[in-house]
Amino acid sequence: VKISYRWLREFAETELPPAAIADRLVNAGIEVASVQPLVEGLSGVVIAEIEAIEQDLGVTPAGHHNRLCRVALPDKSFSVVCGAPNAAPGLRTAFAPPGATLPGGRTIKAAKIRGTLSEGMLCSEQELGIGQDGGGILELPADAPLGAPLSRYLGLDDTILEIEITPNRPDALSVVGVAREVAALTRAPFLFPQIAVKEGDLD
């Protein structure tokens, strides 16, 4: 069973970090096989907006139609070469400025692409390690806060506890069950799930 640390804390009000919670669970007889970040290696990626397409750079040998985009943060603009077909003025998306890192250990640097300086990278789901779509850059809502860390906005700053459940602990098959155990082990307040029942007339 994979348990989200953020979700767990919605029911057990503990300030203990994930590794400490895992230790408490193991000592109580609930085996925690691993404690891993939800997305590993992602840092420095922020929400930015494509202000304008500054220049058409033509088609690459691989068939990508590269364009030079002006990408805006609240306090600064960048020139970024992008080959995504959905790159358009007004689109808010994931931007990795120089110094940001992507899953797989890739550090973003300013680089010349076909003779044009690109000051960072506009990212797809696949490049961010959050999905399989690599055909275009990530599209975010128009009200996504400019400059905000993408991990925080999308809830990616989370840790997953992988728990191996033994037959005598079916109560630990749910987030609420594990949260109840954590609350008991740490003396943290346990918040009962709110159940909302919608009443209606029978037809």
C-alpha cells in the first residue's frame, strides 16, 4: 500500500518528518518498505507565462518547429527556444530556468540552440516526471500564480510511504487506518474523516 505523507497529515496532526513516522510504524510492527519523494530530482521549476513568440526559427532535422518565446516571471523575462506545438502567447506553463533540475539528474543551463541563446526550458509532463505526455508543454490554468514553485502548486512536494501489510493488520490498508496508528504512536490529534451525506427524495 502506498500512502501519501501529505494526505496522512490531514488525519494525524503530526510534525514528524516521513522518515521518523516510518521508524515509529516499523517499531509498532507495520513494515515500511520504502520512503520516497513523489517526484525525485525536480527542483527550481516555476510557473511562467509565454508573453510572446519573438521569432520563428524554422524546422529542425527531427521535425520540430522551433520558436523563440519570451517567457515572463513577475520580475524578469527570459528568451527560450521551444519546439512544442502548443506554445502560444498567454499560456501559463512549467518553466525551468538556468539552475533548475529535472528528474534523471538533468541540470538546466542557458545554451545556444541552432545559434540562438535559450535561457531555460519550457517543460512537458514527461520531462517533469509527472506523466507520459511528451508531445507538448504542460498547460496550466490562466490563474496559476506566476513565479510560484510548480511542486507546491501541483502538490508534488510530497513523500510516499510504501507499507507492506500483514494479514493481521487489515486496518492499515487505508490512509485513515495508518493515520490512526500514527496518531496513537505519536500522541498527535486524530481528525476523524468528515462524512457528508446528500439526502434526496426517492423516485
